[in-house]
Amino acid sequence: MLLAKWIVLAETRAQAVMDRRQRRNPSASSFAFSSPASSSSSFRSEKFSSNPPKTSNSLEDAHQLKSKCGKPQRPEQEEEGEQDPNNLLSLVGTCPFMCPAGERAQRERLRDLAVFERLHGNPGKTSPSLAVKKFCRTIATKHMQASDVRPLPVLEETLNYLLNLLDATEHPFEVVHDFGFDRTRSIRQDLSMQNIVNDQTIHMFEEMVKFHIISHHKLRSCSSKPSFSSVHYLNMEQLKKCLISLYALYKENRNSNSIYKNEPEFYSFHVLLHLGSNSQPLGESLSLWLGRVPSLILKSKEMCFARRLLRLFRMGNYKRFLCTTATEASYLQYYIIEPYINEVRALALSCVNYCGYKLHLYPIAHLSKLLMMKELDVESFCTACGLETSTNERGNKFLSTKQTNFHYPKEVFPSYCLLGLEHF
């Protein structure tokens, strides 16, 4: 009797709950308020069925949604936190200046002007021919006005202006690099928001990759400063991001039986970035990456050079490594290889020291040819590696072998030139 009353009470309460829900949501379908037994049965059938019902989160629906949205985000869009332009109305910039007028006025009020943007050196005054739009990390495409975005011709003009500053001598290169580093990111941001993927964009990305490689070379002269390591790291990070975007642009615009003129050299940079490190600069193993490179690029002289050099480096074949670099490297390839030249030289010096005969002095003139260095630089290099040199009565200089205090320098090596590449 008590059980029956409890059942009736439970059903009454359940009916009251359903009535309240029905009043709140009159359009709700009746199956949402089915009995517990029928709900449980339905759940079991869906959970254990070999053909479960499709939902809006299924892989097939996700694939269909991706197809409707068009092309996936390019790496540059993902890393700068921008929205996919394919999901929005096409944004076409209309700003005629290197920096939008609103930003220019605001930065004048805040006295937020780089030294290159100051009119007559005044930190609170600039002009349309000097101010360049800054990079903004938290920018959102849907909130951006067309008047704040620069069209392609203005972006090309802005990039040329920035690249011309690389030869400026009135300021330290760190200052020049800091300005170009930020403003080129802003250029990439405007290109991405407008989803511009044509040949002009490829050329601009190639120029920005060159900017970071040249900076990689010039910043080495600033290596004695405490902030060098962080600046160098950030520059390399943006170099790798530019390369990722450039490879995506190549792929998107490539014809089936042709490649771009500079494509082999710029692909070789990825291989050379693996020198001296076991890490994967662009996020995957080199062998997997090479498997996706078109055969025309793999067979090019630039890629063959890069792969051969990487193999020589890992084998420790210092003589062929140095000779191959001196005879075949382009200036951009050399700038990437340069930090590892002295690492290879130290390996060669170690071999000469430990493998030579103790009573036989090794002529510095021979060592100069082996290391492809000037004789004065060889003496300095030996000292940096903890080795002593001597001079006989005729003025000839020698290295005593079997010295036990050899070590790889803990500091960054000076930039000794490689004989045969003095013009770089």
C-alpha cells in the first residue's frame, strides 16, 4: 500500500515538472519528456548501436563544414591569432599611408614613435612618410575597418621602405632590426587579413625571409651584449614562421609542372636550419618534410648542396664541409651556415691536436689552409680553444700537438671570415 502511494506521488511530481517545462518551452517536442524507461532504452540503443546517429559534431559534418568554409588557415593566420578570412566578408584595405591616420595621431599623443618615425627628431611628431603601422597581437579581423588596413601596393611600398633601412648607419643595427622586426610582422598581418595569396605576396615573403636571414648574420656582431640571445632567438622564430607561410604560398600558387625561380634556394634554408641541432625547426622530422617536397625542388642544385652539407656536418668531414661551403653557398645560405663554420673548425683543430705526433710541430700555414682562415686568425682561434702556438728562430709559427687543455670555447666565436667568401 505504501509502495503504491509512493509511485503515485512520484508520478504526480514528474507530471508537475513536465507541465512547468511545457509552459516555459511550448515548442519543445513531446519526446523530450518521455518516461524514464523509454529514455533509458533509447540511450542504450544509441550507445551500443553499430551505426550511431549522426550529430553536428561528427567527423562527417566537420568535414562538410570545412568544405563550406573554403581553404584552411595559413600558418600565419593561426600564429598571429587572426580569424580565417574565408569565413568573413572579403576585407579590402583602403589605407593610403604606411600608417593609418588614427594610429598615427594616437601615437603622437602618446609619444610612441620609433627614432625612424620622428619628424626632425621630435618624439611627439611624425608624418605620413615616416610613420609605419605597428604590429598588434590582439587584433580581430571582424572589428577591423578597411581604412585601417593597407592594400597590396601600399604594403609593397612599406616593405621597400623598411628594407632600405637595413643599410642605415646612423643607428646601431639592433635599433634598425627592432623597428623592421615589428613593422614587417604588421605587413604580414595586413596581408593575412585580406587573404592576399598572389605572386606579389610570394615576392614580399621572400624579401621578409631575407630580412631575417641578414639580421641573423648582422646580429652576430652584437653577440657580446646581454640581450643578444633573446633577440637572436626571436629573430629565428620569425624566420621560421615566414618560411612556413612562404612554403604554403608556393604550394597554393604552384602549377603542376613548374616551380618559382627562387623556390629551391628558399626550400634549402629549411635543411640548413637543421645544422648543429637535433631539433626540428618547423615542427617535424626532416625526412617527413623532404618526402613532401616536389621532385623538381629536390633535384635542384640548391637542395642537393644543402643536403650534402648536412650530411658532411653530421659525418664530421670538416675539410669537405668547408670547401663545399666556400665554393657553392649563396650569400643567404652562407649567413645561415656561418654560426657552424667555427664549430667545424674547432672539430678540425681537435683532430689535428689529438692525432698528431707530439714531437712534430704543425705549421700554422698548413693549419690556415685546412681551416680556410687567415694565419693571424688561426692563432687567435687556437688561443680561444686553449691551445698554445710557438714561433721558431726563422719567424715561422707552429702549433704543438697533443696539448691536453683543448676545449671548445664557451663564449660565442668571433666571426672569422671563410677564405674564398670574403665578399659576403
